[in-house]
Amino acid sequence: MTEWFAIVMGTSLFVLMIPVMYRICKGPTGFDRILGVNVIGTKTAVLLVIIGTLYERVEMFVDFALTYALLNFVAAIIVSRYLNRTISLKEMEAREKEKGRAKA
Amino acid sequence: MDSFLTNALAVSVEGGNDGFLLLQILGWVLGILGLVFFLGSAVGMVRFPDFYTRMHAAGKGDTLSTMLMLGGFGLVTMEDFSIGSWLVLFKILAVVLFIYLTTPTSSHALMRAAFEDDEMPMTEEDLKKANRKDKKKR
């Protein structure tokens, strides 16, 4: 009974991931894509717990799920930090030089 | 404590070593509720017109559905009240707490990155323009 519940939950999770995959493929901006990747990554943590229930080794798979959630969070933060650099590095260096001159 | 809980819940056992019926039913209800919220999140990500509305659907639905589903599976896997199963339940609750803290944080960071990158929210005029284009195509 538990096995069937886990199988049905896992399959419906996979089916519901398809619209999110569509958004990742089509998404007009890069932010849409990383948002979809974030959603799928969070759902993968759930899927790992479901797989653990099927193999009857939840205590091992829960650790994987925790690691996956951590990795997903770090990836989202880093990508958002990377994408919001609104000025280029050269401009930044030029500004630093100007500041130095103004001080001197 | 262990024996008390076991005796209290043993009334609802329905044969076999398949766990406690009460906890199982509660876990199923939580899991199916999580699926409903994830359905809303997925539909919102496809149907909404601009980035910020999609962020609204994804951020809220994703957080709540993940927490509900993980909690449900934590209850379903609780077969006996031994130390091991308590440990698994606490680990799953730790994952739930972690997701409760991090998913809103990451969606906030993404939203701020998009706003600083001059991604403008959709206004009423944009909607009218899009509708006109659709009519012309037809």
C-alpha cells in the first residue's frame, strides 16, 4: 500500500514537472529559466525521499535530499548574484581609478 | 513514552506490518494536498504573462507543496516508534525546516536580481498591445 502510494506520487510529480520544463525551454528571460530550475531542484529533493521509501532505506536517502536542497539553494543564490552585475568589470576598474585620482 | 504511543495507536492497526493506519492516512492526505499545490504552481508557471507573476506562483506553491509532501512521507515511513524511525522523522523535519528557510530566500534574491537588471513588470498597456497583436494574427 505504501509502495503504491509512493509510485503514484512519484509519477504524478514527474508529470507535473513537464509544464515547468516547458517554461525552462521557452522562457523569454534567463530569470525564468533559473526559476524553473530552482522549482525542479526542490522537487527532486522530494523525489529522493520517495525513492528512499521505495527502496526502504529512507535514512540514507534523506541525507541525499538535504544535500540536494543545499546545492540547489547555493546555485540559485550564485546565479542571481552573477546575473545582476549591471556594470562590467572594466567600468568598475575605471571608476576605481577615478576615485584614486580624486583622493590624490 | 514509546509504549504509550504504540498502545494508543495500535487500536487503529489494520493487520499486517504496514505501519499505523492513522499515520498513513494523515500522510496520504498531506501528500495529495502537496500535489494539489504543486499543480497550481505548475499551471501558474505556464499561464502567467510576465516574470514577476510567475515568480509569485513558483515561490509560494513550491515552498508549501514541498513542505507538505515531505511531511506526509515522514509520517508514512513511521512504521514503528523505535529510535531509528524517530531519527528519520527528525531528519525529514530538518529538510522541511531548511526548505522553509531557503526557498523564499532564493526567490527573493532572484526577484531582486531581475529588478536591478531592468526587467519591467507587465502593465495594462502591455496587455492591450498583446491582445491587439493576437487579433491581428487572427
